[in-house]
Amino acid sequence: MWQVIGQTRAVALLQRSLETDSLAHAYLFIGPAHVGKMKLALNLAQALNSEAAEPPCTQCVSCQKVASAKHADIQILGLSHDGNSTGDRPRAEISIDQIRQVQHSASLPPFEGRYKVFIIDEAELLSIEAANCLLKTLEEPIGKVVFILLTTNERLLPATVVSRCQLVELFPMPVGEIETALNRNWGVEPEKARLLARLSHGCPGWAISAALDDSLLHHRAEWLDGLLDIVNADCEERFAYAAQLVAQFSQNRGFVHERLNLWLDWWRDLLLVKVDSIDNVTNIDRLDKLSDIARGYSLAQIRAFIRSIQAAGVQLRQNANPRLVLEVLMLDIPEVKRGEGVLLPDLR
Ligand SMILES: [Zn+2]
């Protein structure tokens, strides 16, 4: 039984390949973070090595070894999975050495299963040399070896690599389905399931993690409070906050993008509340606060700041100077309009 939630099209495609013995040597799973790419890759690795008649069974010794990352023929590599990074700074790329090790391992026959499976997480982080090195392997497939590359954005991978892979797209699920799954499969109480499903943006991995680990929701509340405080702070405090983010950015880029996404959700919610589209609000647990705050801004102000947050995200991804980007964003925070309660005409 495939354990990935939703993704019926992707599962059907892989199931058909297994049944008709028409497996590709390399797959590229494309989809947003937490949508289920790694789960699906592990399910495929299980299916390829399962001892059951209808794989993946998830119950046999082989399937359980894959699930607990103890199967000798399944290797996962990526930035967070190699033990070779030196010093305190996380390495920003998947290196050619990692790929050379993979090539060596791929040249040896399976140790305990039928197939060797190499899962490359965040494949867009392959260095140019690593990608070229991998390309050679993909161009000369080895029997009983399957590569599964995972990415949020295939455009960040060399076209030559992409063209050697069978593409499998994973899509965000309807929020209602995640809500039901959380409630039914994980016993999450309805109100919390509703909130987590919305915060997950259709990507069940995050919602499940947050259901099992309360600290995720707790941190989200803290971060959101911090971002809301900044809106009411003076210029000096805003710049100090920007400086904090810049320091964090040099350590962990994802951390800052997460903050920006949180802020983006918040301001989108303000927009939705402003146009009375409450059903689509993400931060459903803060509806009263959203309504209060929305009264202080015009639609044009909210829209303009949403564009500013989006632009900041794009600029950071394009390696613009983070201090400059984040300080400009702080300056773009709109002023609360006086005479609140009046919906100003949208002049933009
Ligand atoms: Zn099995």
C-alpha cells in the first residue's frame, strides 16, 4: 500500500511502471516542500525491494528497513544527509565527491535487495560539477539501479539532467482532504486539524509534523507575534529586526524565507478579510485580530505590501544584498490609516 497521502496520479504512474516492468532508470519528482516527494520516493524504493506479492507492502523486513533508513541498497543524499560537511557552516551544494561515491556504490551489485535506489533530495543544490558527473551515470544506465531526484523547482537543474529523467509532478492537495486525513488517520481534534490543514497550504508533510510536534505551532505563534510587533514599531526597531534577520540569513536562508512566507500569509489574510472572503483565510485561529487590523489599511496598501514581501523573497533568492532587501522591506511597511473603518477606494 502506498503511504503517500493524495498524489493519485503520481502513484498510478509508478504503479503502472512496476506492473508493466517499464521502470525508468531515473525519476525527477517535482513538487513544493512537504508535499510528499520523499515519502513517495521511499515508497517506490520499498516497492522495488518488497518481498510481498503486491508491493510496497510496508510490512515486510525489507520495507521496514527502507522506512527506518537501514536498508543497505537505499541511499539518500542531500545537504542534510551527508556527514562530510566541514566546520560550522553548512555546505550550500551537493558536491561532486558525494556523486562520485554514489557512482562507485551504483557500480556494485545490490547487497541485500533487488534494486539499488539513490534518492537525491533538493537536487537543485547539485553543484555544476556534481550535476555533470551525475549526468554521465544517467546517460549510461546501470541495470537494477534507480535514481530518484527530488526538487521544488526543476528549472534550477541543468536541462541535460532533467531530460534524462522521467518527470513526476506532485501537487498540493485540497486543504479539506488534509483536514480529514489529520482527523481520521492521526486523531487530531477537528479545530486543530482545520488550522493545520490551512497552514500546510496543501502539503500534508508539514501538517503531520505539526500534529505530532506542538513546538512547530508554538514557534509559528511566536514568529507571527514578532512580525506583528514590527508593524507597530518605530524605524530603529524595524532596522534592528532586519539586522537580526540578516544575521540569520547567513546561517540559514530557509529560516528567513519561512518568516517571509509567514508574513505573506498574514497580509494575504488581511486582503481576504478586507474583501469578506473569510473561508480562504489561512490564519483561521486569529480571525478577530485579522479583522481588527484589516480595518486600519486600505486594499491598495495591503496589496502593495504583499508585492513588497514577494519582491524581497525573489531578490533574496537572486542573491541580492540581504541587508538592503530587508531594510527596504521594513521601510515598505504601510502606515495605519487614520479614520479607520472607512474603506478607501483602490486607486492603484
Ligand atoms: Zn514489503
